[in-house]
Amino acid sequence: MEKIVRDLIEYNGISIYTYSVKNFKQFNIEQIDNISNKRADMDQILKVWVDTKVIDTEVIKTPIGSSTEGQIATGKKLIVCGDIDIKIEYVSCDDGQNIYVENFTIPFGTYVVLPQKFNEHGIISATIMVEDISSTIINPRCIYNNITLIAIADIY
């Protein structure tokens, strides 16, 4: 996992993958999260950590064809469901400018189109990788999180 710094915020959990992928789908998750009432108001975000986990997968049958937009349906998709865990470290607005950590979990569901011909009795492994993270304070109690991910289906 890599970290990047953008606008004075350190983002942790960005995936580095060096191999080519065949069966994948890029997708984006956006969410507005509220700071717990037990925590002080936000003044500045210091660090953001993101981790993903796949909870369930299922191969489903779909129609076969292609749309006028160029989307191809091969007859099989891998449904991938999971969670994105986000940890935000921030400086509070109070006089002491204390540092707090807030945790959020965002459930997600996506799919990966599978090849028309593959070993249906083989092993299909789903991986979710984080391509980019962006977090912005909307107001002292709300934060906007935007995460770009890629779902990869490896077939063995």
C-alpha cells in the first residue's frame, strides 16, 4: 500500500498493482459522513486511511449482447459485495486543537463481467483495490469522502 499527500492531507491505503488485469471494473464510492456527537468539531484533516474487504461473491447469469454504448454482456457476471473502512485523523476546532480519529464503514456492491468461456468449476478470486482517495470537510461536523476503486476477478 502506498501513501500520497495532497492538499496537506496524507492518504494511506492506495493500492499499487503492477500486473495487467483482464476481468475488472472501476467504480467510485461517494459518501457524506457525520462526526460522532462524542467528538469535537473538525478544523483540519491530517490523515485518511482506507482499507477494503470482500465479504461475498456470487456468479450470476445475465443476458448476452452488447449495448449501443459499447457495453458487452457475456452471460456471466461476478457480483462482489464488501466494506470500505475509512479512518480519519483530524485536528479539532477547540482551543487545545486536540487530534481525534473517526471511523466509518461504507458497504458496497459491484460486478465484474466474466469471459463468455471460462472454467465454471474453477476458482474465482475477487480483489478490491483503492486507486484514489479524496476527503473534504463540508462543515465542522460533516466530511465528504470520494474513493475510486477497481474490482478484479482472477480466474484459476
